[in-house]
Amino acid sequence: MPASLPSGSEPILLAFSGGLDTSFLVPWLRENYDRPIITVTVDTGGIDAEAAKTLDQRARALGAQDHVLIEARCDYFDQVIKYLIMGNVKRGQMYPLCVGAERVMQAQTIAEYARKIGTHVVAHGCTAAGNDQVRFEVALRTLAPELTILAPVRDEAFKRPEQLEYLKKRKLTIPPYGAAYSVNRGLWGVTIGGQETLTSEGSIPDHAWVLSKNAFTNPQPPETHTIGFAQGAPCSLDGVQLDPVPLIEKLEAIGAKFGVGRGIHLGDTIIGTKGRVAFEAPAAEVLISAHRELEKLVMTGRQQRIKEMLAGPYGDLVHEGQHLDPVCRDIEALFIASQARVSGEVKVLYRPGVAFVEGVKSPYSLMAASKGVYGEAAGEWTAADALGFSKMVGLPGMFWARAGKQ
């Protein structure tokens, strides 16, 4: 049975991605609640003019009274992605939080729009088995506890084939991937879920990749590009100053044709199970790798180690939809302080499947600041200093060995 709502005729605001779950919900909500449906898509990346037009047409064809597209890419970079770069954040040492990181931003935008139009009912298409239900609802309840949240796909336990059949019976538009694959795309990358990711054994087929499906069947000749950073944030590409959002979009296009940033992540979900998802993150892979190497040049070893200790917990909080927790602001404050000298350029060589960092340079280089050359010549020290230092460093081990002989 559908969840009950207080009496009234205010519209239901549906978070709309255009995928199967949210496409199914437009007619289902209208039929079961007899209220107007307003679909809202929060653009956190991956939506060009043609895709925006298609989303609008699809929502209205499914029965939405109105469809709204809200631009949030710059806010997404400023509030989330910037810190994922500064922290070199990857979950499980490989997954750069492609899409889950944007859910709090989307929930925040939807809550603001609900207040703007004066409705107290919002809906989403998350399932009971995934992470997004937690991310959306934690954020919505934190930001707008007055809202009533509907999650019919989860609460009524609808299966994807059932939703597909529901739409077919009513001769309504079917999303391009149908029931085969669940695709989510944002500024930081793409995630793809399908039958193959339900187990741990295999990969998705080549045709299921979204950005890089021809990268290895039609390999491209090598290319070299230079990425500039200013205080930890990307600011230029090949010497041309760019705002972060267009820079990321250009890096995605470059990396995608080489198949850079492909992976299948196996990890722990918020709800406690193991989960697996394919992803394509060409820009995230290159920016994190380039940024990390630049940090090594300009930051002390202790700075790097302490920051790494916080990067993991920060990534966990973002992954779990807890980005609004004040501890995230505390961690971000350290990230910002640590980036004061993370400015310079990184040269990256692209080949099929690989983005190789060829070199880095910075006016704050700690290599250039030393008169010594590693492995070649002493600088601010003498050979006698080196001998004494080696003796002192070896003392704890010597004492341990001596004590063991007693």
C-alpha cells in the first residue's frame, strides 16, 4: 500500500534523473496520489543541452506537470569536489566517489526548491539495497525536517522488470538503458551497475561503458597535457586559464578517449553489505594523481602523512551522506591550510588505459630549495654530518638488539 499523505493538493516534488526508477515514479505517483508531479533535476554534471532537452521532454511525456533543471555544478565543485582533490580522496584506494558525493548537494538543492514552491512532499527513486536512500534522506531530514519523504521504489519493493513492464503497458517512454543497466553521471564521473556487478567475478561488457566504450578497440595516439594548480585547486590546462568546471569537463573528454579512469570498485556499503559498481572517472583519476605528485614536491613529509590520516575519514563521511556534519568543516579547514603552497604545473602523458605523470614544477619546490642532490652530492651537510646522523638513527635498533642478548 502506498504511504499516506496529509490531505491537500500541493505537488509532489520528484528528484528526477531520467533513469528507469524515476521515470516509473512519475506516472505511479500521479496515479496513486492524484497530485501534480513536478520533476526536478539538479545538474551536478554530465548534462549537456541535448540531454537537458531530452530530460524535459521525457518528464512531461511521462505525465509531469512541470520539469525544472537547476544548475549546481559550480556549487558542487566548491562544496565537495575541491576537497576531494585536496585530500586525494579515493575509496578503497581506487574509487574517487564519482557520483555518491553529489547526493547531499542534490538533496540540499531540492529542499531549497521545495520551500520556494511551497510544497512539503518530496520523492526519490532510491532502492532499499543501495547507498543513495541514506544519503538523500539524511541530508533532507537535516536540512528540511518538515518535509514528507516518499520512496516508493524502496518501500513498495518494486523490481526493475516490473517498472519496465508498467511503462510498456501504458505506452510510456522507456529510458535508453531500460532495465539492463543503472547509469548515473555527474561532474566527477559515471557509475554503472548491472547484472555483472551483482557478483565479484566479472566485468561489464564493452558496450556498457558510457564514456570510454571505444577506447581500446580504437586506440588513440599518445597526447601530453599540462595541468596547472593554484593552492590545491585546478586552474589551467595547457597554459590556458580555466574555471574548475569547464577544466574538469575538458579533462573528462581527453581521458575518456584513452580509457583512463575505468574501474570496478568492490567495497563496503553504508548499510553494511559488500557492493560492487563499475565507474569511469577520467578527470578525477588524472586530477587526483597530478595533485598528489605536486603535493609531494611542495609539502613536508609530516604534512602529507597527517593529511592522509584525515582524507580517509573525510571520504567515508562524504560517501555515507554525512557531508553536513560539522566535522567535515574542520577537516576541510586543515585541507585548505595544507594547500597554501600547492601551486604549480603537472605534465601528464596519455596512452590507452594510462595517464602517466611525467613531471611536476612549482615555485615552492622543496627539491629546488636544497643544495643537495639525492644520491649524488651533499648540500647543507658534510660527509661527517652524514656519518654521525647514520649512527644516531641506528641507535634504537642497536639498543634493541643489545637488550635481547642479555
